[in-house]
Amino acid sequence: MPGILNKSFWLSLFIRLLPSIHKETTAELEETIRSLTARAEEAEAKSHRLEVIFNSMFEGVVALDSNLRITLVNPRLCSLFGFDKEMAASPHAPDQRFRGMPLLSFSRLTELEEAAQQVLATGQPLELTIRRYTAGREQHFRVFAAPLEEGRGVVIVLGDISRLVKLEQVRKDFAANVSHELRTPIQVVKGFAETILDSSLDDKEAIRRFVGIMAKNTQIMENLTNDLLTLVSLEGGDAAHPSMEETLLAPLIAEAVGMVEIAAGKKNIAIKVACPPDLSAKLYAPFIIQALINLLNNAINYSGPGSRIKVNAFKKDELAAPLIIEVKDTGIGIPAEHLGRVFERFYRVDRSRSREAGGTGLGLAIVRHIALLHKGTAEVESHAGEGSVFRLRLPC
């Protein structure tokens, strides 16, 4: 009997305390739920941020399992390996579209496959450069591969350094070309200077001839130096330029023609100008004069005695029509295989003829950069033996 009463007491006490216990338990449960929800939202937000960063990276990234199959890949890497069309046609994200695909099938680069295998085998990170040819274009990649935790796979970061490699090659070629162009006149000047020093100085006619040759070659070096300085000025984005102003074209053309009259007169070449007197545009006037002088000198050098050169400047009536400046000659023309390269630095169709005329190989490259400075283009039309038309197309 006392046991029954004792049990009844505790039971009645529990029943009286049950509402408060329920209330406290419910409060704790709700607090736990709120905490878990907040953590889940924070984790989801963090995951979203990481996904955005991952998908926005300029470098390509791929994660691989221990069998070198893709577990994660970002859009940049898909683009680098030419999967743009597949990505556009697929509703799935890259990590879903390519998940499970072997690395070699994805990249088609045995060097990348071998690098991943080496990282798996050694557990050490690896850095290398890979070259790839695709669609007639050469690509260079800087690759960093590192193992995932406990040998569970490999992560590879791949950057496209093709532009840097190309710029480095341009720099090397430029230095080599400058050295080559300067070497010949320097050797000539040095050789004749030594000849004069070793001579008796009695043969004044010979000395005059030697000095004339030296003067010609020093002029070649001066022209090259001036053209190099002009090219550097045009290529430098922060270089000081004359102001761009609304300018009449006719006076600029007349000044350029006046600068080459002596050279044209020596070959009895007539220069005819066709330009409306009221034609104007917003231009860097000194650079336009420089471009015209270069084009006219080019036309004179590659035209025969007694030929004609014509300079045309015009603008069509359309509102957005560009300003066109043309220099036409009836000279030897340019073979078709050279047309795509004539605006390159130091490129010459006929090297011996250009050197004889005193050209530096930079004149047309300067013309191109002047056109680019005006956000325009430099063009050429030519056929071997039929003359050439060089054209500046400048937006107004």
C-alpha cells in the first residue's frame, strides 16, 4: 500500500510538471532547429559563393578522383578545351555534364594525363608548361597539379599563357630584327672609317666617296632610330600625343606631298591629289601627316621613273561612314602571298630593293599603328605588276 501511494505521488507530480517540461523541451528544440537552419543557410550561402568564384575563375580548374575521372570542372576549362558548343547545348552544369569522364578523353593531352598520374604516384605537386595545337592555332598552358587529401585524387589548375608566349616571341624577334638592321650600316661605317684612317689621305676623291658611303649608312641608322622612337610612342598607351582636333584634310595632304617632292622629282613621278577642300575630321594631325609621308615614300620607292601616284580622300554621305584616305601607285605591286604581312614590323617583300631605297622596314607598321590610334584600320589592295592601293579607314 505505501508503494502504491508513493508511485501515485510521483505520477501526479510528473503530470503536474509535464506542461513545463514540454514547454522547456519545445523551446530547446526550437532553438536547436533555428541554430541548425542558420548553419544550413550559412553553409548554403558559402557554397554558393564558392561556386560563383569557381565558375568565374579565369584559370581552368578540374578535380579528379583516384582513377583520373572528372568529379568537378569549371566552365573556363571547358572553354579552353573547345567544349563551348556542348555546354551551350546542355542544360546541365559542367560538373554534371562531364562528371565521370576520363581526363584524357576530356583534354586529349597525354602530357596532362601523365602529370596527373605522377602526382597520384608521388603525392607531390607538379608544375609544367604544355603546348597544344588546335584548329591551326598554337596554345600554351601553364599547369599546376596537386594531390587531394589522402591520395583520393588530383586537382589541376590550368592557365592559358598563349598571349604571353606570343608577346615574348614578338619581343625577341623585334630585338633580333633591330640588331640585324643596325649591324650592316654599323659595319659599313666602321669598315670605311678604318680604311680612311689607314690610308695616306692623299686620294681625296676616294676619301670623298668613302665619306659619302658612311653618310648614307649613318642616315639609314638615323631613319631606323627615328622610326623606332615613333613606333614606341604609338604603342605606348600612356605616351603623350598631340591633341585630336577637327582638321581639314587638304592642308595635311599638301604638307605630306611637299615633304616627298624631292624624292618624287628624282624619279620624275607625278603626285595627283583629289580631296574636297571642306573635308574635315577629328584627327591627330601630325600622325596623319606621318602616315601619308610613309605611304607616299613607299609608293615612290616601289614605282618606276615617270609613273604616277594618286592621293584620294573622301567620305560617303552616310551618317556613320568612315573617312577614307587612299594612296594609289602604278608600281611593281605586291604578290598575294605577302599581302597579309606587309604591315608587320621589319617585313619586306623585296629586302634588297627596300634596303637600296633606304627603307627601315617600319614605315607600314607605323601607318598601321596610326590607324589604330584613331580606332581605324590600314588596308592594302595589290596585284603583282599592277600597282598597289594603301588605304586608311578612320571612323568619324
